Amino acid sequence: MSQALTGHNRPQQVIDAVTAANAGLSTADRQAKFAKMALSPYAFFRGTNHLYWDDVWHDWRFALFGGWPETQTWLQGDAHAYNFGAYGHHDDQVRYGMDDFDDALVADYQYDLWRLAISVVLDARENLELSPKAIGKALKKLLNGYYDTLIEHSDGTPVEAVTLETAKGPLKPFLRKVADKQSRAKMLAKWTEVDEHQGRRFTKRPGKLANLPADKASQLTRLIEQSYQQTLKHPVKEADADHFKVKDTARRLDAGTGSLGLERFYVLIEGGKDHEHDDVILDVKEQTAPEAVSFMNPAEKRAWQRAFINEGIRHAAAFHAIAEHPDRYLGWLEMNGKVFSVRERSPFKKDVPTHKLSGAKSYRQLARQWGEILAREHLRGASALNQGDPSGFAKAVCQRLSSREDSFVNVVTTLAFTYADCATQDYQVFIEHFLATDTP
């Protein structure tokens, strides 16, 4: 038989999905993104969140341990090991958790947990070369950490952020190093310079920053100094008339993997006036609908659009709902028909270098903490959706898992390993098709 009778052609599905997802990018942006995705199966997985959601949106397994309205919460939407990291904002306290909510949406908790578990398999293979047995133990720690945290807080007990004081295991020395080596002064020294006549300006960083045309710089300046401030949930209390005065603007280049090609800017504002290093860098990033939205049915899409007039509002709502310590500069603006989130660039932005961990034991400790942090974020998300009460979500999930913990671990572990194998095969298709030719 010379012709297939069905459309079951995974290589072609991967090629079509990657082509469609990146069709709007310029040739240069597409080549830069594909170069990042080509680094490893894990990098490819990070750059194809759309493929993950296409694969799992109607997966029957979510009904085994969830699938109820009560087991839905705000999801991070692109949960993977390197979307955890150190962060900190205006109070200059270092924290650790998830700090990227570009793909956040409301859906069943398992979609986050599955993606995170898959990323653990890919990351452990790539960065520590752990055995399947060792990876399986790490996944069990991850899932137990998630479940135990839900049990602990099922009565509505408040959840707290991971800080330098509360960090355990490999996170303790990591956060100590971040606190010692990172600071607002060092961040400003990296991205800005002080001109004798013009004051602090963005420095020249080829490949990272580029000048904006005068008309666009003027437009962005006007929006930051005026309409953007109306989107802040809480006014900056100590702000004087010059707090949001724009000192300089720049285009941000080559940032991220999945989001590469979206418009992004850095804006330097006055901030305070008491110290040399109290200027603030705002990260202005184009927001598009989360990948999962394209797989919703028409009724779900209409409900989504009623709930969120634009993606800047959705991003801010998700950030305030999920984040352990929301950024006080979090807001949004509209420019030239596009919607942008606005937030402060953290002076402490740093990922745990998993390839430097001492071995399987340290990785297991970290994996458990990832599970705990994800559970706390889901609890906060449920609290935002349920008038401050996350207990309904916690109890619903715990009810589905009670006395079935081993089965839950087995199902998610099997899914994580097999999907990681699939992602590795998809990566080879990507390399052979897109990197062997000049045009997709």
C-alpha cells in the first residue's frame, strides 16, 4: 500500500506545529529561536509548549485524579524546572519560586504537574545523566512534595515563600550565593551607565539591547508616564511626581526561548531619589494568549474573552493570584495594537544550575521542593478564584488521591518518561527538518 489511510503521522504533525507556531517571526528571530531549541531535547521541549498542550488537552488520564471543576486552579501554564528561580523586587529580599506567568490560565492542576514532571526527566538526563531509577525516585519526591503540601494546607493555612531564611537542601547555598553576588547596584551596572551630561542611561550591549527609533521611544515613554500607571493594583506609596519619569528606553533582544520573537523593551525610570542605585528597570513584554487557549472549544474561548478583555489584564490577574510576592510595578499597556505586560526586572533573577548539583540525592531534594512550591502556587491560585478560600481545591485533589498515592505516582511517572522519550524523538525530527534546510 503506497498511501497512508489516516493522518497519524507524528513527524509531519511536529513539522506542521512548529511551522505554524513560528510563522509570524522574522527570519532572523526564527533562526535565533530554532538555534536555541536545537541545543537539546529539553531546550526543544521548552520552545514547543504549544505541542505539549496539543498533546495533553484531551488526554483521558487527567480524569483519573482530577477532571472536576473543583480541581481547577490558576496554572503557571509552562511549568518546567527552569521556570523556577531566584527573584526579588522592590524590598531587595531574595526568594525562590516561579516568576513567569506568560502562559498562565485556569485549568486542571495536573497539566502543570505533568509538564513539570516531564521536564524533570529531560533535565536529569541532560544535566546530571541520572539513571532511570534515580530519575524515578526524584519524580516520586516531586509528587509526594506536591501532595503533602496540599494536605498540610487543606484547612486554609497560609502558605509562605521560600526565602534565604527558610530555604533547605541545595536551595540554601544557592540563595546565599545569589544574595552575595547579585544586587540592584550590580544589575544597574550590567545594563546601564552614568553619563556626565544625561545621567543614567542604558549601556551599549550588542545582541542584548538595541536603540529604539525616536518616535517609538517617545510613544513608550508617554505610555509609561501616563496610562500604564492606571493599571497598577496598588499605587507605589512613596512615589513622587518624578518616580515614573522615564530616563531611557531600549529594545530587549535574544531573551527567553518560547517567547523569542515577541516584542520586548526595557524602560529605565527614576524610582527613588535618595540613593545612587534606586533607579528601576521595567520589563515591557508583548503578551499573547496562552498556548492552551487555541485548543479550547468556542464556548470556552468566549468565556475566556469575557473574563479577560486583553492578555495584559490576564497576565496581571494570574501574577497577583499565583505569585508568592507580586511585583508592585506589575501592570500593562497597549501600543500599536499589541498588549504588553509591565513589571520590574528583578535584580536577583537566577536559575539553579542543576548540572552543578552533587548528585541524585541533591536532585531529589530539589525535586521535592519544586513539588511543594507548585502546590503552594496552586493553592494561592485557588484562593484567588474562590473568594480567599483554597480549601475546596485542596480537599478535592486530596480526595482524588487519598489511598491512591502509589497509583498516582506510577501514572505520572510513566507519562513523564514516555512523553520525554516522545519529545526526544520530536527533537530529532526538528533537527533533521528545520536545521538541515534554510527554510522551514
